[in-house]
Amino acid sequence: MVTTRRQTGAAEAMDDNIDVFNGRPPRTAVSTKEVLPKSVTNQPSRKTRKVRLTAQAKPAHSTKRAATARTTPPTKRTGRATPVYETDAANHTRPLKISLPPKAALPAKTIVQSRRKQLSRAPKLGNHVLFLFIGPQRELVTLHTEIIPTAVQEHINERSAGLQLYELAEQDPDIFRIYPSAQQTATVQTAMTWKRYSDAEWTRLAHLYLLGVTLKDEKFANTVITCIIEKMGEADRYPTGIASEVYACTPAGDGLRELIVDVHVWKGHGTWISAPHDDADAPKELFTDVIAALAKVGGEIHEEGALMPWEGRGKECMRYHAHEGTARCKD
């Protein structure tokens, strides 16, 4: 194949044109004005030439480019952002000042009840410990005599008169063991772990109340009644199987008696004293008390939104607690 001079010259001119576009001097001595188009000649710099060529390829409305900012996220090592620059339409870059957002507020401290108390607030257990034997099997239970009421000590001394040991043979050891703990912690440990045994807690609470009545510990008996009302509110279930034992061991006007009657009136509407309910075998006194209370209340038990007698501030204390030898409860 023979290459003509004209073809060679055209190839050289094309190479020179490419060199000029890339910023290199032409390979031949051909004038730039003779080879390059008019729109490319007399360009001041490579950057400006690229901007104009790009503008020719785009529509007219996009020839002016809005200023943009290039940012990078903070580095893990320093926690600071890399320099940020702003680019204008002429492709000039300059540092951009950025106002950093304010630091996030620290989360509020969670208020946790302190487990540290002053020694002066600790219960005064004292050094005198009473060794008490409970039940027919004489199971040992210890009591700090300085934290139990005087009436309880007198009852123990009376029941143990003439004996070499302090005994309460008629009490249930499993129930009595809860009493010393309640004296030290001001709580009653009767809650059941399994829900299917939760109704058994009614019997346990009733036995503890009767223990408080027997020991003549008004404060403890009042605390147990409060626990019964608390359980009624949590479980939405009611103690309807304890009336027989309570009526057999308490006098008329007793606080737990009153609570049982109110439950039958305001929740059972008088129907829970008949079969197949648990209190169908209760003493006749319960039936008499429930019928009398129904006649006194009348239609109030059917009113929508009516408060139960045990609901409301201070109601349980005024209606069910005994305060013959103790101060009234604080609201």
C-alpha cells in the first residue's frame, strides 16, 4: 500500500491537533491557528478549555454550574472531618467554612434508688434474741425482742408460762417464719412464683392476718390487709374461699370480715355466697352480713364508674384497719 503525501500530511495534522488538546506542543511546525478550530484557539489554560468544551456538550440551561461542596465523614482515628472545599462555576476551589452542629446533650442521669443507707436508719435489732419453738414438731424460729411489739412478747410469755422453753405449739411454722422477716423488712413475703398457685396466696395471707390477730400485733395485721387489697388490684381476683377460717377466728366487726363482705356485695352482687362458689359453705354470719350490706347499699353497686369501698386515698385504713393501740396510717 502506497501512502500519499496528502494522506501523511492529514495524519500529522491530526496528531498535532491531539497534542494541542492534551497540552503538548505540536509534532510538526504547523501553526496552531491553521489546525485547531476557532473555538479552541487562544485558550488561556487547560482548566478553562475543559470547562468550555464541557459547556458546549450540555444544554444551555446547564452551562452555569451551581457551587458544590465536597465533604468526607470524620475519620475513626482523630474524629475530625477532612478539609472541605467549595467549587464554583469556573471550577475554582476554595476552602468552605462550615458551622458544625452543636454537641448533642448528654442523656439525663437515670435516678436509681440508692441501696446505701445511713446506719442510724437501720432497724435496731438489738442483742437479745428469743428462741421460739413453733408447732407440734417444735421447729426453731428466732425473734429479736427489740423489734417486736410489747403485746407480742406478753402473749408469748403467757402461752409459755410454766414451760422450760418458749413455745407456740398451735402455730404453723411455715406461716410463722414469715413474721420475723416482715418485722425486719416491713414487707410480707407471700407472693407465688407460678400463676397457677397464685390463688393459694389468699390462704397464706389470711393465715398471716390471723397470726397478727392472735399475737395482738395490730400493725402487722393491718399490713396484711393492705397486701390483700393490693393483690386484688393486681390480679383482678378476689378472696372468696377464706371466709370460713376468718369468721371462725375473729369477732364481729373485724377488718378482714368487713373486706370479705364488701367483696361479696360490690363484686359478687350477693351471688358468690351460693353454690358452686367457695363461700357457699361459710358460716351463716357471712350470709347475714352480705344480705344486710346489700339492703344498705341498694342500687349503688350497679352504677357505672362507682368506686369500691376499698378504693381511694385512706379508705382501706378508715374501713378495715384496727388502731386500738397503734397510730393511724399516714396517707
